[in-house]
Amino acid sequence: MKLGIVGLPNVGKSTLFNAITEAGAESANYPFCTIEPNVGVVAVPDSRLDKLAEIYKSEKTVPTAIEFFDIAGLVKGASKGEGLGNKFLANIREVEAIVHVVRCFDDGNVVHVDGSVNPIRDIETINLELIFSDIEMLERRMEKTRKQAKADKAAAHEVKVIEQVVQVLEEGKSARTLDLSKEDADLVKSFNLLSSKPIIYVANVSEDDLADDGVNNGNVAQVRDFASTEDAEVIVISAQIEQEIAQLDCEERQEFLSDLGLEHSGLDKLIHASYSLLGLISFLTAGPMESRAWTIKKGTAAPQAAGKIHTDIERGFIRAEVIAFDDLMAHGGSMTTAKEKGLVRVEGKDYIMKDGDVVLFRFNV
């Protein structure tokens, strides 16, 4: 899972990245502090995994992970190369989804590249640069495809789809807002458009706006209104507070969150939202050597899930012995007791994995 953190300069991207990865990415009060994208890997919190490891006395616990790319701040004209824009846009093309950080706090000590805080203007600045880049790429593709369309029906259909996409882009709307058939959506996905990538908007607020999730912050309200037009999620965080939390141990962290009136950190909310955005779930394996979470796409069948562990297990798949995590915990984590109660199911090749399945794969090669 690769997610790109984007936004204008000085909105809190690198501060958030520091909190996410504790990697110490340079963060400073001037534009283009980040040139090459910083990369950090962060574990997906999963209390189920911790409980399994405790029950099985596992030697190690291996959570699933997300890879975050801290991409440099974009500015107007990025699609034409302003502020090293072409390089930064190429970085975005490599990720699976976008985390768009939007400044929703006022602080005279932190300069804004456009001189004032205006979240909708900031969002549109970034989105338009992605759209301009997509239009340019699609126009080049259309020129080539039109030549093929004279003798190729598939190419002729592609031209129609491209024209439909370009029309929406020229209206200033992102490609992700298009309502397409599955066939056409798959075609557009193959174009790898920047503005079609799934997105989460992160409203970066001051500490004072955290407890009520930004309800009384007018800037956050604007971000939420805009996100609703793209059916996108908004996560409210304070990047500065997240960076402070990241320096604490687990017990101190929980006490700090409690003092702020929060149940979960913004980081935890962002990680889980990112996981959901990409349509991912986890299945679990457990034993004395290790307890591990494995990432798969929703709708993955048992043999392909087994292949995440090892290709030999997929090739020689016989069956999967599966129990839902909650069912296992309801019987003290005892697989023996769960089997006696008939809760451990034997599933074949057509079984579609569910989030939280605890599974043992049987195979023969």
C-alpha cells in the first residue's frame, strides 16, 4: 500500500509524516523544504493481532503495514513545471491513493504560500494541477488512439471514453467524480490519472479544535462540504499534536489522548481510513512462532489469500480452516473449544475471505 501525502507548501505535510513514521523528515517554515519524497512505513494498529499473540505466546507479532510518501508542496503552475512541479506530479503517479493535507488553522508565525488561509482555494490549486496534468496526458493519448480507431472498434470506443473524461476535467472536476460502467471505469483506471486516484482530505487544525472534531471550525466545514462532492472522507487532525504524541510510549500516549478528550489519535484514524479507502481487509494467522496480519483486497478467494503467505500454498491449496476472530475470542481463544462448538469451518476454493478471519491453510505440493 503506497499513499502519497500532498498539499501546498507549509500546510503540515512533513510534520504529519514525522508523526506517522517517526522518521524525522525535515520540516521547516519555508516552501519546498521537501524535494525528494521521504518514504516511511507504518504498522496498521490491530488489537486482534495483539490478543492472538498473547494467547498463542507468539515469539513475534507481525502487523500489516502502509507505505507513506511525503511529496513536496505543489504550487500553481506545477503541471507546467513551476516549483519543480513535473517531478512532484510524477511522484504522485507512483502511489495508489492520495492523502491531501489542507491547512485549517491560523498562525501568523507559519507563512502561507498564498498569504492567507483559504482551504477551498488550496484544495482547488492542487486539484487543478492534477487535472491539467491529466488533460495533457490524455490529449497525447487521444491523438495516437484516433489513428488506430479507423480500423479498430476497441480504439474507437477508447476515444469516446477519453473525450468523456476530458470534458469532465475541463469543467474543473476530478476524474474520480465520473460515473462510469465497470468496463469504462477499468479502462480509465489503466490510464493511471492523477485526479482519479482515491483521496482522503486531512484537515490540519490547532489543538483547540481537536476535541469536537473540528465541528466549530469554519475551515473544516468547507473542506467537508467540498469532500462530499467527491464522496471522499475527511479526517481532522493536528499534525503538531500528532508529532508530540509520536514521541511518547504507549501508556503516556493514551494518557495524553485522554487529557485531550480523544479516544484515538489522528494517526490511527488516518491509517484505518486509508486501509478502507483502498478496499483492503486483513486475515490473521497465529501460532507459537508468530502471529501475523495479512493484507488482501476485499473479495479475495481463499487460495489467492493463501498465496500471500507463499505461492506453494496457493498452488497446492486443499482447504482452509476458518473461524471469525470474535467467535474465537468468545471461547477464550481456544481453537479446540471452538472446534467442539462447531465454529471452525472447513472452506474450499470458492470461499471469499472476510476481515478478521483466523485461518489455517491445508495444502499439498
